[in-house]
Amino acid sequence: MISLALALTLQSATALVDDGADPIGDLIAQNAPEAREMTEALPMGCRGRHEQGALIICRFEPGTRLDLGDSVAIADADGFAVLGISRNAPETLLFEVSTADVPDSINQIDEAQTWTIAQREYNLQRVDGVPQATVTPDPSTLPRRQREYAQKQDAFNSVWDGQGFLDGFISPAEGITTGVYGSARVYNNGHEGSPHWGLDWANEVGTPVHAPAGGLVTLAEPDMYYEGGLIFIDHGHGLVSAFLHLSGVEVSAGDVVEQGQLIGAMGAGGRATGSHLDWRVKLRNQFYVDPQSLLDLDLSELR
């Protein structure tokens, strides 16, 4: 008889490919009732687009190791794991499911699939009127910028054990979309900056900003050099949202917030040409993913 660990692992890996056949599902159905009950109680697989910048949420047997290119995650006690695909990911990535570290597993199995990753075209965006001090900073500001950089790195390294990401995600603010993830940027007609990592909405100063999902506040500062008012929220597994250019901060580091809770107000502080919210999402301080991919996720079948 096939072991439960083997059956569940093979079912999980095979479920990612829809060819109309389900040989692993048929095999599991022939096994003990307890195996069928566990499979029904724990839906498995991954959700998220196979494209550059996407967030991927998976559910497998607790303790399962998942590798997607350079993104690695271990399924938590409820089987959930968070992976990401970087902005410049190649056309294919190897997705591996390993039960080698699962307690009491009889079989150490590695299953692998090659995922085709949709390649995106990123536009060049010219942004003029940015405060020059945030484009070419005065050397005297270096100590402040170094101190704030260390703060941000500490906050990005948070790995909260909650599961705020299971709420799904809502837009944190209302406004006109003025910037998208991945676009290359040139500031003040000549200075080439790093790609834009967030999703921008423009609206009046003071426009409410809400938590797109529940999580732990790991940074809440009213006046950062580049960002103005800045808030970080870890939604679990090191999936950290950053909210930039705020005119008001309504939470404190250490707070646990719920989806939809007021956290701040839109503003124009730091490197900004006008009032807007820049929402960025970084995974385990490794790389940024597209916030739009969070808004598009439907996790109902994994819960």
C-alpha cells in the first residue's frame, strides 16, 4: 500500500497540472478511509499566477519544503507556505515539493515540475519635480539615511507566525493609479533610479489608508528621509507590506491590525511629487512582488 505521505505529496504535485486525468487521486481513493479524510480536510496545491512579480500561496502537508527557483518556504502547522516570483525571473523555474523533513515520514520523496513563467514588459516612467535632495542627497544626511536603512532592514526581516495573508487582500486606499510595479524610472529628467517596486494611488492629503490584510506592525515612523511617513505590516511568513509617503501614522510598532483597519493617511513626504500612497510588498527581505498579484489572489479553495 502506498504510504500516506507519498500519496499526499504526489497528489499535491500532480494537482498543479490539469490534463484531465487524476491517477494519484484514484490511487488515494483506493487506500484507507483515514487517508481520504485527511485529503478532504486539507486541500492542497498552489494559487497565484505563473508570471514575473507574482505572489504564490500554497498548502501542503505541514513541514513540507517548497522550492520555486530561489524562493524557499516550509509549510506551517496548518500546511500554508508563501512563495514569490521575482521581477526578472527567467522563462522557466523548477518547482520542487519535498517531504524529507516531514516528521514521521516513511518515504523521503522529491517531486519536481517545470513552471513556465510569463515574461512582462516594463515601461520607462519619467518623473519630474521630485525634491532634488531625495535624488542626490547632501552628504551631511548620510548618518540619518544609514540609521533609517538599518531600521527598515530590521522591519523587513520580521517573520510573524500569524496568517494575515489568509484574509485575502483589499486595496489600502482609494485614488487614481499613477504608478505600477516593475517600471524603470528616470527622475528629474536625467537621474536613473531603481525600478518602481510598488503600486501608486494619488489622492488628496489625508485620504485614509487601511490595512489590506491583517498583520503585525513592524515599523511605524512619521518622517523618514525618502519615504515621509512609513508603515510596515508583516502579514505572516515574512510577507511585509510597506506604505510610503504618509502624512499621518495611526499605529505603532508591535500592534496587530485587522484587515480594513485605519493605519494612516495619504501624504507627499519624502521622494514624491504630490500626495499619493506607494504600497510595496517584500517577501522575507529577498525581493519585491507585485501588490496587484495580492489583490488578484483567490485563496478560498485552500482554506
